[in-house]
Amino acid sequence: PPSESWRGAVTRGRLNATIASGRGTSAREHIVPAGTLVLEDEIIHQHWFLALRSHGGSMPVVVPRRADVQTTVTMSTVGEETLQVGNHDLAATHLRAVLGGGEVHDIWVDKSGRLLKVALPARNLVAVRDDPPPA
């Protein structure tokens, strides 16, 4: 796949984003209310930002590498579960992020809010830590 670079800045309620690749450069501008998350949803570690806002409710999200996707995400807590990470069973909180179009992202975090697992069912993608986070 060709490499891409993304640059963005938020100024006075507007996100100005530039994406450059071997195919050329594109620029987009999004009007973003306060509290908007900029999320590359295929970059797994960025789901940590969703977990930080797991208090429930909806929040605005911009996904810059998708064609002008500006939407909302609704966060909810599914419940407490036990996950196997490496050779260890860990207590985890299962969170669910539902994007405006209905796409589900499942996120599991430990009691300190560290990512343990992320699942994107619509893309058949599951990422699990190799080892548990340090105690």
C-alpha cells in the first residue's frame, strides 16, 4: 500500500486536514464543535481516546482518512469480563462505541483504562495485547 501522511490543525472551530500520498494531495476542512475527537479508526491504539470518554452518551468524531466522515459516536459500557492476555486472565471492562452509521467498535480496558483488546466486527479485525500491561 502507498504511504500517506496526514497533517491537521484545529483553529477557531475548524479542522484543516491535508493528506499527502503517492496519488497526490487532498485538503479538507471540517467544522468541529468543542470536544470533537479526531480518530483514525483503523489505528487500534487510538481507540484509547474513545475509552477515555467512556462515560456514555454521544460525542462528535471526525475520521479524516475516510471521505469526509464527520459523525457522532455513542459510547456505552457492555459490562465486566475476564480476558486472556498472554497467559494471564485479566479483569476487563467491555466498552462499545457505535459510529453514526451503525458501525460497532468493541473496546476492552483494564481498571487503569489501558487498552487490552479492540474488535471491529465489520472489518473482521481483532487486536489483543501480546502481554498484560505492567502492574
